[in-house]
Amino acid sequence: MSSVWEPEFTIPVASHSNLVIQGYAGEVRYFSERIIEGKSVTPSIDDAIETMRILDAIENAPIGKSDISFRI
């Protein structure tokens, strides 16, 4: 996968950075604060695994409307 540079026509301040707007900077800040405070991090790896199961179910679903059951 290649990426193509595209100009950003926003005022060049940190809060307008794509890393901030798309949430990455906030995620890193949250993660590091939780680790420093000795608290658990959410979402967990279990949440990530469940997300992958959902994406696999969507990808493997037949074209058109279909029912997908999930474990709760």
C-alpha cells in the first residue's frame, strides 16, 4: 500500500494535526497516563480480538442482507 502526500490547508497548530484530529495523539496520551497511574488500560486486548471477530464476520458474510450472531 502506498501513500500519497496531500496538502493540509489548515492553520499549522498542534490541535489541527492529523494525529490529533484522528485520535492517535489522544490514544497515546490516555495509554501513557493509565500506565503511569498503575491503572488498567481500556479497551483491552480482548476488545481488539472481538473487533477482529466482528470484522471477519462482516468480511465473510454473503453479499446482501444477512444475519450475524455475536456472543455477548
